[in-house]
Amino acid sequence: MITPSEPIDRLYSVIPAGGIGSRLWPLSRADAPKFLHDLTGSGHTLLRDTWDRLVPLSGEQRIMVVTGRAHRAAVEQQLPELIDPNVVLESEPRDSTAAIGLAAAILQRREPGVIIGSFPADQVIKGDAQFRSAVTEAVAAADAGYIVTIGIQPTEAAIGFGYIKSAASLAVDGAPTALAVDSFVEKPSPDVAEEYLADGNYLWNAGIFIARADLLLAEIAAAEPELHAGLMKLAEAWDTPARGAVVDQVWPRLKKIAIDYSVAEPAAAAGKLVVIPGQFDWDDVGDFASIAKLHSGGRKSNLAILGEGARVLADSSSGIVVSHTGRMIALIGVEDIVVIDTPDALLVTTSANAQKVKAVVDALKLSGSSDVL
């Protein structure tokens, strides 16, 4: 019997720490991505909170971080316990299949039969006991030969998350709540989200995957054989002096594809994917509306104020203000407003339009304004 203080047998945690969190611009940028910010007021970055959450499950020596070369120093500053063999550096972003697949390939060579759990670096999770329970069940289902994901019971008709449509219960030893997965669903419209909430068979897609490394790699091989071949070549050279040359040769040519498409959807269609419903509080803090909600206790009448030394005067206003300039910001009679004030860029929008911030980032790229990205 595993006690709460003991690591889960055979589990090796992987933290993909990539992406810039473009819906959180101008706070989150290429040189200071979302996972390196404290967005909860805990005093720790999201990456540090993720590490602290996983240590009881895996132990400090069994957590691997996959991140960009440019972020190595910041990641190691945040995680001084992270050992060098568990730092996997990307020369450039190639999406989640390459990141998670490379970690799986390296760990499978080092420890055949290992079970890996991929946990995003930039989520907020509360309820350690419930989180551990879900991961423990997921490891049991992975040991039984399934690709496993953890879904979150929706509390509202959210449009900022993808959804997982669950099917029948499965008889899996050690995983009594495991459900078959019918399909993955992209971010819905408000009306469709209401239908999903009323249906009761849809869970939020938390982007958490647990599987035996060899089976995960087999799924990648079946769906993306060229990508798989590249990952195998990288893993073969990883713990040798040839690593640098092989990474420079192979990594930039790997196909960019999310693991939802390369592994999860094909596995669901083949009856190989199961979901464990998570009973813990979860948020991917994907936009400023999510951050406002975290800091307002869910009450729309509240105004969340973030930023060291932020100077805000507000009257009959709600939403969120993030200030890193020391400039006085006055709000009068505005509801659900989003104000993000940085030294070189100012964003003003509303909570209802928070998902559209990514379009601003795309427009800035097209216009050549990379200096503010």
C-alpha cells in the first residue's frame, strides 16, 4: 500500500515548460514565458508550484524538465534541485509531441518499462490529496496498457478549454474511476459549452498524460513514423558526446504536432485511451479572465490588482489590473476590464475578449513588432 509520503512506483514525471502563453501578452513573452511568472500570488512561479506538486509523487530525482535553451538559466534558478541529466533543452519549439516524445524516448532507454507522466508547467491545481489519487489511478491504468489522461469535472460552461467526451466505465485494477474516451473536442462556442455542461459526459482537457514510455512511443510511431524515427535518433545520442551535433541536425526537422493529435485522438479511436476524472480544483490560467477569477474568489464585482508596487485607484470597477510600471492607474465605472501595464506595452480589453489577445500577438508578429514580443 502506497502512503501519501511515498513516491508512486515506476512513475517518472515530465514537465514540458515551453510556449509563451500568448493570451497573456504583454505580461508573458518569449524571454519571460507564462510558467516563469507568479500568477497566483503564492510567491512562487507556476513552474515552481508544479515542481513542488510533483515531488511527493515522483521524488526530486525522477522529474525531467523539457524547456528551451533560452530558458535554461531561469528554470535552473527556479529549480535548484533539478539534476543535470533531467534537463532536456530544445533548440527551438517543436510542439508537445516532440517534447514529450523525446523525454519518453530518453527515459525508456535509461529505464525500460518506465511509466511517464507529463504535467504542464503552467497550471494551477489545488487539492493535493485528490490530485495524488487521480495520478495514482492513472499510473495503474497505464501499467495495464492504456494511454491515460486526466479530465476535470466542469464547473461552468467554459469556452477556453478543450473537452474530453467520456464513455463507459472500465474494469481496471487500481483505477476504479477509469472511463473509456469517446473523443477529444476543440474549444466550443458558448452555446455548445452549455450543452456539454448539461450532458454530464464531458470533462475539461487538462493536457495531462500518463503512459508506459514504450507504449507512448509506439503510438507516435504508428501516427507519425518520421517524427518517431527522429526521436529515436535523438535518444540514442542523448547520453553520449554526439548529442549536440545530432540535436542540431535532427530537432529542427521534426514535425510540429500536438500530442492530442498524434497520440490521444488515434488512441481514443482504437480504444486505447482512458480518462481519470480529476476531483481537484484546476485552471490552466490561459487568459487574463482566468487570472481575474483566481484573485477575485469568483466574484465578478471584485477588482484584482497584481504587480509589485502597483498604484491603482478604482471606483465602482471590476476586472483585473496588472502593473509593472509604478504608473498611477485610475478606473471609474468600468466592469470586467483588463489593464496590463508594462514599460513598453499597454493592453486594455475586457474579460469577455480575453481569448482574443492571441490575435493581437499574431498581428504584432505580422507587422514585424518583435521587440515587444
